[in-house]
Amino acid sequence: MDKRIGVVAIIVENGDNVQRVNSILTGYSELIVGRMGVPYREKKVKIMSIIVDGTTDMIGAMTGKLGRLEGVTVKSALTKK
């Protein structure tokens, strides 16, 4: 299966799940090219952008696990080829 490059945006509104988010990202570290996280203390949210390079199946598996966490919103944009 073809690999794609993309970005995954993660917004964590439930601070209790930050550790779970990091654990999932560690499990998919082979997909991650770069990562930036910003704690927006004023709004009490954490915002992360993850640059990924992998198959749509692997990226989808990662984003699916993240999206099932309470208080976590995930969106992704991938190259077409």
C-alpha cells in the first residue's frame, strides 16, 4: 500500500487524557516525522500538530484510537498520492 504524507491536528480538552494521547503517539512513532504541542493555558486545552508519513490504514488506526478518547478531537489532512 502507498504511503502518504500529512498532518494530524489533535485538540485535548480533557487534561486527564494527555498521558493516553502521548502513549498512543508513542505506539505509532514510526509514522511520526515531527510533532509540535502547545498548551493553551488560558483556554485549558492542549493543541498538537503531528506530521505523519505512512499508509492510510496505519494513520487511520492511530487517529481512530485518538478520536475515541473522551475530550479529544482529531482531524487529518493527507496528500492524494
